[in-house]
Amino acid sequence: MNDLLTVTDLRAGYGRRNVLQGVSFAVQRGEVCALLRANGSGKSTLLKAVCGLTDATGGCMLEKTNLWEMPPRRRAQHLGYLAQRSVCALSLRVLDVVMMGYNPVLGLLEHPGKEKRRRAEMLLEQLGAGQWTEEDFLSLSEGQRQLVLFARTLVRRPEVLLLDEPDSALDYDNRHRLLQWLRGYAAREGAGILLCSHDANIALRYADRLLLLRDGCLTYDVTVKDADPDALQRVLSGIYGPVDILCHSGYFLMTRGERE
């Protein structure tokens, strides 16, 4: 086992309302984990808690270091977090928006140098967004902005990526390009990726493991390659209702099952 991120007995909420109830799991280096859940089960709260953006108890370790005891700037150097609805309302060039991702590793009044600029430009090209480098960010569509913000999150090569519905605004081609790129990034960089998704088929196609949340609790932790269709059907029916699991070209596919 080569655990990179370890979460232990995580409990978090808002005021007196508890959202997460003792959630424990680990993400290994090179691994993509998909967090699936029923609405309101706490996935956004979980990501915010790991980042230290909301009050939480329990443990959150980056290998042998306590993430929550790190100063926020140092923690941001290790984590890349992309919220489902990230806000950037500034009229800036796309390239400048991406280079904002370097802020946690820059000194006071320091600007990104030529090497960092080349990295940002290369990343935009890899994500199919290179043609927008000089465009005003605010002139882009929602899906195009999402790709740019994703590049901003990735540009400094964080060890752990925490992504909340990263493909929600993307069309079919860009969605699959993004998820395929994420798998390659995890393998190349030895990074750990935890992404939340509404789309079980995206998770079945691109994730190594499925973490299923229900009512604030982690109910299942499933390694996709070791699962069989019957087991996946039982597990996913607990969140989505009656479903059928098919196997096509070596991948699982979920379809709506017969309702009783």
C-alpha cells in the first residue's frame, strides 16, 4: 500500500448540523477515486474539510504529515481544489487566469517566470484550450471557463487533486478528454485524485475506486477492476435505485433497471 492521503473518522457540518459521520478512507499515489452519492450526502463538505475550508474533526494526513496543522499557504502547495462552481469574475487573459494557480508557490511580489509561463501554455494545449490563451476569460462559455479553471488548479502539479464535479459544464468530447488526462496525470506524477461525480458511468470508466456516500456515511469502498456486475449492481442500487450493470469492451456500464 502506498497511501498518499488518509482521512480518518472525519466529522464535519455547519453549526449544529452534522453532515459527515465518521468517514474514513485513503487515496493512494497514482490512483483516481470517484466519490458517488445521493444528493445532500456531504461530498462537497468532505472536499472542503480535507482542504481545511470548514470546521472538522478526525484526522487528515498527507503521508506522515498532518494536513490540518500546515499553514494554509503550505497546504495549498500540496492540494489542488476545484469547486463545482468556481468563481473568477475578473476581466483577464486566459493565460493570466491559469498562472494565478502559481500564487501559493510565489514569493511576495514575485511574478511567474518564463518556465512557468511555458508550463501554463503547454497545459492549455494539452487540454484543448490553447487557442484561447489571449482571450478574455469572461468572453468564454461556461464549459470553456471550466477547462481554464481546471488548468489553473493543475498548473503547479499538486500531489492531491480534489475535484467537485469537474466535468459538469463540459461537452461529451471535452469531458472524456479531461478524465483521460486525469488518469494520465495520476500515473505520471504519482498523484492522488478524489473527484465527485453525478455520473456513475464516468466513474466506472475512469476511476480505480468508487467511494459511495449516503446520509453522511461512507457505505461502500469498491475497487472497480476487482468488482463483478452483480456486486456493482447491489452497491449502486443503494444510491440510484434499481439499476442494471452491463460489461462492454472491458468496461462496466450502468443503465436504469426495472422498477418494482
